[in-house]
Amino acid sequence: MGVISNGTTLLDAGAIDSGVPTGAMTLIKTLTASGSSTLSFVHGASSVVLDGTYKQYLFKFINIHPASASKFEFNFTIDSGNNYNVTKTSTTFGVFHTEADNSASLAYKTAHDLAQGTGNQILSVHGDVGTANDMSFCGTLRLFDPANTTFVKHFMATSNFVDNGPTSMNPFVAGYGNTTSAINGVRFAMGSGAIASGQIKLYGIK
Amino acid sequence: MAIISNAVTMADAGAFSASLGSMTLIKTLTASNSATLSFVHGSGGVVLDNTYPIYKFEFINIHPSGSGSEFQVGFRDGSTAYDATNTTTIWYAYNFENDAGTAFEYNTSEDNAQVAGFAKITGAAQIGTDNDESGSGEMFLFNPSSTTFVKHFISNVNYVSDDGDTHFVTNHVGGYCNVTAAIDAVQFKLDTNNIASGVIKLYGIKDS
């Protein structure tokens, strides 16, 4: 945009934007659960951007609280949400420590990884998210270059949650969507039951 | 900003508002032989309430004044004490510069189980004191103002240790303050010695 007064250009197109730092991390969408069976971010729907606009996308999970004790999971779509079944290979390990101090461990969890699996990827490795009123799941998931049509799609997740133990659980999940098609949506859900409450925020990283 | 030409308002204030990004620097504290570095909501320009759902601390070259120091965090949940009860996990990987040893393991002697006190965010070995040795990393604190949920935090600190032969350590801590009261202040310190130098930055990650 330019601002011109009496033939004098006061501001050129872009003059304002160029002088204002716009930051490198942009909130795209917030979804709030309320007894929700799924929470989905699909490019082009409800103002969601999940394409080549950003090279990295960051999901933030804030106090995901299940209706029943269950695992928190996600999957990708390459057809705008018609199917969530992208082939994935992943690693899953986690750390846990009981409040009672009678058990603590760092261990790989073979039951929760995927080897060319198309099902949901578990994020709450080693346990179910607890259901007591103060229990929840918090963390992040990074998705790299989902619109790329040359490479597989890498993802990395770190989180902390409380299971019904009660136990502090700190899982680490990493892997890739083994597809050269663009990923244009991500869906989150509990393994069983609904997400009673909580928020998921999607950011774009410039 | 408004642009007015010949008394005609061409653009009102706010018309050129631009997205300023979703990560806001709230406060920088710089250590100078400091016993503690504290971020207290409402003090010194610190915001640590429901303004942001997620807060991020960045640790930049934390350098202890003496040997044997481990970096710790404490949370305040209503009183003036940093004694919010917490349960944590702590694991690390390390590798010696002389290639004499590596490890990848849980550290049962450094975690907390319902401890009303500080949580270690380094611990496999102490942060080194040579002039070029320090610790750097980050910690996320989720929804500290919630009065419903426990308060989760996740940290990763990399550091150089001269505990024995010089080695690199990457230390990971996850945990939660097992309180439903709001956390309104966070304090960092070394378990022994002062923080000779280093910077801790507090960012808010915007809600909208």
C-alpha cells in the first residue's frame, strides 16, 4: 500500500511492514476440546494454514484432559481429512517416575512405535493420560515441511503428563510420514473416549 | 498510528497493525555472581499469569562461581517460598572429550518425588568452571495460572562438565508441580555456589 497526499508519496508500499518486526512464530489456529472425539487441523478449513507457507509447524498441547484414561494420539492426512492413514515409522521412548518414588525408568517402548504403520501415532508413550481432575497432558509436536513433495515428513514430539499412578511421564516421539505427498492435515484424538477439555494450538514458524 | 492529511484522517490508529509474532520476550535477567535469579509476576515488569498459556525460559551460558554446582528451579505457589511440591523425571546422555566414556540413563538420585523444594535441571555431573564452560538450554512451563490442573514443565539443558574428565552432557527433565494453586514466580539457582554469569530470558507464547 502507498499513502500519497497532494501528489507526494508519504509511504511506499511495504514501508510499514518492512519497519515492523513481525516475529518468527505465528499463531494460526486454536482448537478447544469439549468432549471432543477428535481435534483436526486441515489446510483450508476454518482458517487453518498447513501448506508451504511455513517450513515448520508447531503444535502446542495445553492441559489435554481425557474423558477416560487413554493414550493421546495423532495421524496425518494427505487428502484434506478424508483419510487419516499416512504410513509412518517412528521411535518412542520415555521417562517415568511415580509420586510414591517406588518406580522410575528410562526406556524405549517398542509397543508404541510404528514401522510403516498407518494407524495413529501414540504421543503419551508408556501410559494413559489420567482422569483425576488435576491430571492432563502438555507438550509440543513439530512437523517439518509438510508441503514438500520430494522428502518424507519428519516430526518430533516432547511432552509431560500424569497417569493415574499417579506418575510423571515424559515421553519422546520422533519419526516421519513416509510419503512424498503433501501432508495437509493433522488429527488428534484419544485412543478411546473423548478429549474432555484442553487446547491445541497450531503455530507456523517462519 | 494515524495518518492525517489536510485535517482528513486517512488511516486510523491501528490501521497498520501488523502481527508481531507469537513469542514475546518478557524479561531478561543477567547474572553477576547472583545467588538466585527470580521471575516474579508483577515485579520488575515480569508477567507470569494467564496472559500466556505457555512460558519459555532460555538459559544462556550459565556459569557457576565454583565447582560442584547443579542448576535448579523452584516454583512459588502462593507464599513467598519456592516450595511448590513437584515430581520429576531426569535423564541424560554424556560423552567425554577424550572418548573415555558415554552414558544414556535415568538418574534416580536426582529426581523428585513429591518434594516441596527445588528440582534439578542438570544433575548427571556438575557444570564446569573453566572459563569456557557453561550450561545452556530451555524450559517450558505450561499454563501456570491454572487452578484446575497440575503445572507441567519440560526442560533440556546442555552443558560442559569437568566432573572427572571433561565431558558434554545433555540433560532432560520433565515433571509437574503437583498443586492446583497458580504458580506466580519461578526462581533459578545453583545448589552450591553462585551464578557467576549467564542470562535467563523469559518469553510468553501468545494465546491469540
